[in-house]
Amino acid sequence: MMPKILVVDDDAETRRVLGCVLAPVAAIIEAADGADALLKIRSDKPQLVLLDVVMPEMGGLDVLRSALILVPTMAVVMLSGQSDIAVAKSALDRGARAYITKPIDPRQLREVVEDILGLNEDDGDPDRKKPWRVVG
């Protein structure tokens, strides 16, 4: 059975693109805001959540906190258009498994997701398991 990934972003095009990138490895569920995300976490129990940091009404860091209370073992990857180290550190300190900045490299995203879900074989690269990377 394929793992479930919840993609949470207030931008419909971003959700669509991320869903297309990850559809070969997981069943994709979408949410447009934090409140809907928390409802889908309760009902669909995804193994992984891709969560935008900046959203109206309920920001990604608040959703992260609530989501991990609901399902402490769930993996969360934060996505942001901001390269703010303080925000990234805060997200990782609160339990996010990774922090990826936009624009997102589809290959990198899929690699991170596959690593977290245990779908990749170990290739010996110690940087692959780090929750952050500089991609140039």
C-alpha cells in the first residue's frame, strides 16, 4: 500500500505541482489551509505532511504544533519562500523533519520525501539524512 502525503499550501498551483511530483511514490491528499489540514490529518492519517510556512489565518508553525499533538509520529516537511534561518530553526525545533525553501527542486523534494518514508536505499551520502541542505 502506498503511503499517504498531505500537501498543505494556500496556493492551488503549488499543491497541484507538488502532487504531480510525488504521485508516483504516494497517495496525495490536499488542503488549502491549516484548519482543513488538521481535519484531514485526523481523518486520513497521512504518514507525511508537506506544510507551507506562510498561510492566512493559521500559519504553518501553528499547524505543525497541532499536527504533532494529534499524531506525534507523523513526519512533517516545512516548505517556505523564506530563507529565514530563525524560522527554519524554529520549525526543526518544533519537530519538523526538514525545511525546504521555494522554488522547490522536484528531484530534491522527492529525494527528501523518499528518505523520510524509507523508500530510498542508503547511497552512503551522509548529507542525505540532514534536515537541511544548501542546494546550488
